[in-house]
Amino acid sequence: MQRPLTGQIALRLGGLLLLVLFCLVALATWIKELANDRARAIQLASAREHYAVVLTDLDRRWGREAFNLKTRIEAQEILDASGQRNEKLLTYLISHGSSIEFPSLRIEKTNGEVIAAYDYARHVDPKVKLSPNQLNTWIQNADDGKLYLVIRQFIWLGKENGYLVLFKPMDHAMLTQITYPGTRLSLWWQGKALASSDGEEGLAKTSAGFAKPENGEQSATLSWTGPETELTPRLLVEMQASDLIMASQIARPVVLFFFVTLISVAIAFASLWLRATRQLDALLQADKRFGALGAIDESVAEELRHAQTGPVESLRQLADSLERHMSRPPAGSDSEGSSYPPRNN
Amino acid sequence: MRFFWVRAFVLAQLLLISGLLHAQPLRISIAIPGPGAASYFPAELISKIGADKAEGAEVKVIFAPGGPSAIDEMLHNNTDFAIVGLPAAMSVHLRDKRVVALAAINDLPLYALLVRQGLKGEIKSIADLKGRTIGLHSNSTVSKSTSQQVLELLFRRGGVPPGSYHMVGIGRRWESESLMLKAGSVDAVIGDEPHASHLQANGIAFPLVHLGDPETMRQFSGSGFLRGALIGRSDRIEVDSSKAETMLRIIKRTLAWIATHSAEEFADALGIANPDERQKLVAVLKKFPRQYSKDGSFSNKQLRETEIFFIDSQAGNPAAEHFRIDAMIIDRWAGRRD
């Protein structure tokens, strides 16, 4: 069964609008993904650049502080006399506010004998092995599981050189202090994450999400400054910032655009379409009534006038032609006003 | 068919039990000033009496030189909670609103102002300490530790205004406190128990003021402040309060244990091997039996007293003068009493 014209037009128009809607959604999704990917890539590149500078700055700061600390201790000559070195060192460090950067330190003879030690809060004593000319290393303390940067330098003991060994804990706090919102940092050493800027919870999440530190769409890795060896820790930067454009944000203009299109189509075509169907309908009604009466009455004339003023040119012409045809006397009749015989519809 | 359901039930029970057995304990970390400070012994006791395991958790304690440093450990994600003097936490709260108090731990401030033995006869009152060097646990120009607040209040009441004496942060390790006094690098220290009793017993220092003394408490209004409180972070609690709830249950369990055990059992549980140290600790615990809270609940009276102490010790600080303690108390788990 063939659909009526109105149904066909409504179906096609509906289909067209659905297609427009689909295209709009696809376009919006594509733009959203493109913008978010681009923003993420820029953020990740900025983070990588930022943290590379931060790591270099940290190394410089710690190196300067290590040297200043050694200079201060040497200037006091508290290690020159062999007696009560430990007490003198502790008194000096406590009185002078100690070092916030290096909460633990040891003074050793070159043969490794510890002659003085100081701990700001917790006693730290990891087993450190350094070759004679080695200045620093990384070590995991078995007691607290923390990774320590160990800096060693010569210090004058009065008659001979010794070593000042400084311990810098690479803990959650250190990473928390250098991170910024939208990034999570974790420090990896020998294949394991040991500290996170989000504390223990962050460490658990990172360990579950990464088997090893790697570059990805949302992560970047940086090696700690200095010559890279198997002991060099790696900093994993994870982007935590939310997307630049959210689905709800892009959905609003899509819906708005679709409804503007819908209303425009309705305003532009619906009125024309209704008037055209009304014009066609008037023709049909006029023809039906004329067929039933066999003559033009007021109603037929009204329908024909309606059809003659409608928007479709061909229908107007058809209405004129039909009126002329209806006004003509039927064949075989010689008097005006006679009518056609009624049709049996 | 009947056997099938019985077997299925038994299997389900076994799976449930094995799941529980293999469940990872909830890891909780606390920063406390120490080690060896009587005020914070409840934290050290937790794992020793198994209060954490009973709640399916594993509590790790790390030590800091003072209250603000312990709070720093918490704010910088090294720990989940801190136990510090409430006045120290209030001082940090003035700048960081995330710092909140969750439970009362230690009801009695046992601070003592101790003068080095060499000054016996020369220093008879606080006024005699003008121009001298005083050691305290930690100090900062930004956040004041409880010991610093106690010191400033005692000195002001004693007629020694701020700026007329020197302060040195000496930490709270026994070695550093005793060494600084013995070396004469400090003339007095503001310390707490049991180090105060140890310093006195070893002839290193003599007490000038002891806040545990009822007469002193009467003289210094506000000195009955809440000494040790469990401190948390409001931003973490808003996201997930389960850790705080578990910690509160552990604290209540520990405090209940302390309330029902003798001083000797307390010292044994802490595992103090040195007989002399054990004896001194037992003496301190017996001398100040109402040192620890019984259930962790906040006392309205004590909170008011803490507020008075804080405002008084921070005279001249407008932010402190307008501070109201209720802004940082979360009592939904610990509860409140008069």
C-alpha cells in the first residue's frame, strides 16, 4: 500500500533530520576528542619540561646545601680533635638549626669507620657501598623501605680527610612538595614504585596501573639528573587533569543547533507544505462535489477559488482548467444553466 | 539435591573465610612527636597490643621532632594522621583549614620547664631566665608548637616578655635534650614526660615549673588544655571517611586497654627492656593516672580551656584571637561530653 504524500514527506524529513543529528554528534565527538587529545599532549609536554627543570634545580639545591653544610662544620673545627667529636657535632647542628634538606648525616673516616652521626628525627642507617671516587648513590633503606639519595664528600678531620655522608629521603612528602594540581608523581627504582605525591593510596594506584614507568598518552617518564645507570630512579608523571571539553559541554551546542535547524525547517517548509496539501485537497473536494452534483454550487466554487490562490503553480492552472471544464455545458445540451448528470462515485 | 545445597553452603563459607584470611589489612600511618614521649605512647602501643589487627588494619608510626613537623608529615602525604598537642594543630589550622581534630588522646599536659643543674641557686623563678637560652622541641615563625606556646605563656606570666630570651629548637630525642643541657648550650628546656623526670633523676636539670602539678594548673589558667589529639585532613575525610572511622575505632580500643591495665602492664606492652627506664615510666604513669583519655571523646570544658590557652599564648595575633576551636573539631565518631 502506497503511503500518503504527507506521510512520505514526513518520513523523509524525519530521516533527514536524524541524519543531521547523527552528523552533528559525530562532528562534536570528533572535535571533543581532538581538542582533548591536543590539550593533553600540550599539558604532558609542559609537565615533562617543567619537571625536568625541577629535577635539575633540586640537584643543584641539594649539592649547594651539602657543600655549605660541610663548610660550616669544617669552619667550626669541631672534628679536628678526636675526643667528643659526636657530642660537639650534635651540639653544633642542634644549636644552628641543623639541615632541613639532609635530616641524617654521618662523618666517616676514609676506611669507613663512623666517628659521628646526627639524625633530625628518625635514625637512618642504610648500608651504603661507594667506590673511592664515587660522590653519590641511591639506596633503599631496609628499615623504612624508603629510597635515599646519598651524597658523599670529603671533610677535613684535622689531620686527615674523612667523608661527610648525607642522606636525603625521597619520600611521599618530597614528591608532594614539587607536584602541582592535575599531575601525580611517583618515583620508581629498580622496577618498583617507592613514593608517590598522593601518598600510600597514590602509590597503590600507580603500582596497579603501571608495570613499569613508561611514556603514554597520559604519562611521561624522566630519569633523575646525572649519569644514567641501573640505580638511577625514574620519575613517572601521570596526568590527572580532567578533559578540556566534557561531553555535557559539547552536547549543549549540538542540541541547540539541532533544535534551531528543526525550527528553521518547520518555519520554512511546514507552512508551504500545509498550504500545498490544502490546495490539492481543495481541488479534490471541488471535483468530488461537482461529480456528485453535476453542477457548480457555492461550495465547489469556494474550493476552486482556494485551489486557484494556493502556492503550487501547476495546481492553480489545474484549478483554472477544471473551472472552465465545469462551466462548459455538457455535450448535447443547448441551453445555459443545464447541468452535467451526477456521477456515481 | 539436598547434599548439593549443603555442599554449596559449606563451600561458600570456606571461600568467605579464606577471603577474609587473605584480605590485605588497611594500612594506616601516623606521625607523632617522639620517640619516647609519654603523651604519645598510645600511638606506640597500638600495634603492640594488636588494636590495629583487631580492626583489620596495620598501623605504622613515624616520629617527628615536634607537633607542627608531625602535621607537616600528614599534610605532605607521608602519613594519614598525626597525634599532636591540640594547640599546635590550632596554630597550623590558622593557615591551613584542612587540619581537623578527630579525638582526644591525652588529657593532661605534662610540660615542665627544666633548668640545667649548673644554674641551681642562680635561677629561682621564671623572671631569672631573662636573656637566657631556652631549648624547645621545635620552633617556627609560622606555626607554633605546643611547647613553644607553653613557653611563651609561662614566660609572659612570669614577667619575661617575648624577645627577651633566646629560643633553640632541640628536637625531642633524649640524646639531644640531655646533651644540650649538659654542654651548657641551653640554660633551660621546656620538655615533657618522661624526659623531664629522667633529666631530674640523672641530675642534669631541675624543674622550675611542672604543668602536671595541681598548684601550677591553678596559677596558669588554660593550662589544662587538650594535650594530645588525633589530627586528620578534612579534604581526605570528605572523599572517604572509612580510614578515619577505622582509626577512631583503633584509638578507642587502645584507650580502653590503657584504662583497664596497670602501669606495669603498660610498660611491659611497650617493650621497654631497660629496667631503669621501665621503672621511671611506671612511676610517671602512676604519678599522673588521668593522663590519657578513656574513650577519645572531646570534653566541652577542656576544649574551652584549650581555646583560652591558645588565645592567651598567641596574644597579639589577631587571627588567633578570633579563632574558635569548634571550627576544627569533628566529633562525629569520638563524641562529646560536658
